[in-house]
Amino acid sequence: MRKRSLLVVAVLTLAAAGCASDNHHDKLLDSHEAAATMYQTAKNAQDRGDYGSAVRDYQDLEAMYPYGPYAEQAQLNTAYSFYKQGDSKAATAAAERFIKLHPVNPYVDYAWYLKGISEYQAIEGANWNPVPLHQAFATFETLVKRWPKSAYAADARLRMEKIIDLLGKRNLDICKFYYVRDAYVASANRCSEVVTKYQLSPAREEALYYLYQSYKHLNLGHLAQNTAAILRYNYPKGKYTQKLG
């Protein structure tokens, strides 16, 4: 009789376990479907250009369902939506967060790209600040080194070239600013920076000319002649080579 009682208990226990397993599976399905619905609502807002609503919806999704593919994609799309809003700081932070949380995600190269273009976006007219340019360059450099065949690598390289051009031109402008004010030491230092740091920038040719002139005004004849020789060698038919006489 006791054996029969134990058998009944065992059967009831297994049945209860089966019900619990079914309930857990149903809950997982329900949460997956709910996350999918919330994701689609956010994506629809993003697709129609309502990036503020998209960010809020993505953040609500992550708060309610912090794990799984929808949460990961929501984090990435949040960075993109911030970028499209023009909030470069928030976009950079969101992309950095994704990179830290999901370093082996198959779309992590895109997160690095988003981080780079968000940093690049931070440059603004009269409030020109070289820091975001240096940050963006470092980010793009990481992208092209780690994922040279990424779909975003080619654009990253183009942006790196543009950054070199911008930094070279900016430093050349500062060099000329000092030069016309007879501050030849400061002028020479700044032009030398263009020549050495931004060798691929079109500003390098003019920087060599003003470096040559600054050395002449400082009575540094040997350095002036060496600079003139470098200018002639690299730009034999250049406008500033002709000015050397």
C-alpha cells in the first residue's frame, strides 16, 4: 500500500513539474512577443523620423525586457536615434555602452562606426573644437584596424582623411595668425606641427612655406634652407615653391 502511495506522489510531482515547465515556457513566449511588439513600435517611430519617441520606446523596452536580442538591438538603435536627433554626446555614450556590454556582438563594428560619426558630429562652426575630431579619428582608426573588411570601413577611412584635412587647415590658420602678428616662434611651432602630424593634408605645402618664412625672420638660415629644400622636393611645381624664387 505504501509503495502505491509513493507512486501516486511521484506521478503528481512529475505532473506538477510539467505544468511549471509549461507555464515557464508560456511566460517566455509571452515576454518575447511583448518585447517584439514594443520593439516594432519603437522602430516604426524611428522609421518615420520621430527619434524622440523612438528613444523613449527603446528605453522602455530595455527597462522591461533587459535581456535578449530585442534589448540589444534597442540599445544600438537608441544610439542611432540620438545621432539623428543631433545629440552627439548622448549618441556617443549610447554607442560606447553597447560596445562595453556586447563586445562580440556581430554588429559591434556598426557601434564603433556610430560612435565615430557621433563624435565627428560634435564639431560646430564658430565653436570649433579639435577634441571631437581627435576622438573621432581614434574611433575610426580602431574600426578600420579591427574590422578592415567591415561595410563601414571605407566610409571611416574617408572621414579620417577629412579629419586630417580639417586639423591641418586649422593649424595652418593658427600658424598664419601668429605670422602676420610677427610672432615667428609661435608661427614656426604651429606650422611644424602641420608638417609633421598632418603630412597627408593639403595644408602641408603652405605650412612649409610659412615655416620657411618664419625661420628666415628668426635668422635661422640653416633651418630655413632645409625647409625650402623639402618644399621644392615635395612640390616642385607648387604655388608656394614658385614663391621661394
